[in-house]
Amino acid sequence: MKKTALTLLAGAALLLAGSAFAREVKVGTECTNPPFNYRTSGGELVGFDVDIAREIGKRAGFQLSFVCQSLEGVIPALTSRKFALVLASLSITEARQKSIDFSVPYRSSTGRFVAPNASKLEPVTADGTPNPKALDGKTVGLIRSSTYDRYFTELFPGVQISRYENYETLLLDLVSGRVDAIMAGPIKMEGFFAEPQGKGFKYVGPELENIKYFGPGVGVGLRKNEPELLAKVNDALKGMFADGTFKAINQKYWKFTVMPSVWTD
């Protein structure tokens, strides 16, 4: 009898411990990509992705901690259990879905080329068709392992590419003339254009929507076969869309909506 009671107590303790552990969730993010995820001069981690993560944690009952990870290594780090979630402006693509699962999209995902105001480059036609010949002898800057990297590598064969680990160095090289153009997300570029250094640059060509490369939007990344965690994340995001919390977070960073079209159509 005594042994049975001890066994039951031990089992209850394990259940409680497991419950507490389940509420502690590590989140992987870049920490170097303003306004999405970055550190202030005082070292505080802030940004749109960070706000979304914290709201998910609040609604799902998670105790969150953040792990800084380069975009190139974020999926391998997730699958090796360095963290349980990724909120790093990670677009939902077929290629990535072979390795990990995604939540419902929480931000739109498109692409645009940016070049100096005096540039005559036409990397894509008016309908968005790639025009590699227009970039003969030119160098285009891209974030390494991004959706833009894959898009450009596959559709602009032979064009010189300069790859970067973060937007800070990418934009510095654009301003200094080390690259002739860059490809990036228009949401990111709106902040650049608002800065003094961004006044000398413009979009070249139309905004590009390509589900194959850019996906239906940005989502939270998770390891495969974790349906309970995925359900909690999705429920939290859907609740944010429904009660106006997402809109309030959106308006902290942009005057325009970044809500994916799946929620606005």
C-alpha cells in the first residue's frame, strides 16, 4: 500500500513537471532584422515578430525565451531542437514545408527590386516576368538563404549575386554602390525609404507575388508532428486577427496593413 502511494505521488510529480516544462517555450529569431526582430541600443529584443511571439505566448500560456539564430541556420536549429518555434519573418514555401510545419500566415510575403533613382534597370517586365538580360554585367544583393535568394538564383541564371547575412550590410552596400540593385521585401524597404540614405533609391519593376517562391505569407515555424503546439499557435493567431490585437501591433510599425491576403479577401 505504502509502495503504491509512493508510486502515485511520483507519477503525479512527473506529470506536474512535464506540464511546467511544456509551458516553457524557446523561440528562434534573427535578432538583427529591424523592424521585425532586433536589439535596441540597450540590448532589449524588440520588433514586430517579437511582439507577435509574445502575444502568442500570452494567449497560449507559454513562458517564452528567445534564441538568436541566423536565417541560414534557423531551420536546422529548429529541427535539432535548439528551440520549439521560429518567428523570424520566415515565408511559408513548399521547399521549407518538406522540413518543417508552419502556422497559418501572420504577415504578407512579396518581393521587389530596389536600385538608385538614376538606374535604368528593368529586371522584370511590367507583368513580373524575369528579364535576366537586363542585368548583364550587374551585381544584385540578396539575403543568404532567403526566398529572394532562391527566386533570383533559379530565374536569373548567370547574373552576379552578392549574398549577405543581414539587411544592415546589404543596405550599406546598396548605398555605397557595391551592388547595382537588391531584391527584398517591400515591407522592409518602406523603413529604408523613410531614412535619409533611402531618398536616393526607388523600386524598379512591379511588386512580385509568387506562391512558389514567396509562399502565401510569413508563418511561425514548428517541427513536424507537433499538432498540439501547432493548434495553440494557430488559435492564438486567429484570436489576434479576430479581436483587433494584430491590427494594433501592425500599426506600431506601419501605416499600411501587412495582414496576409488570406485574412483580408
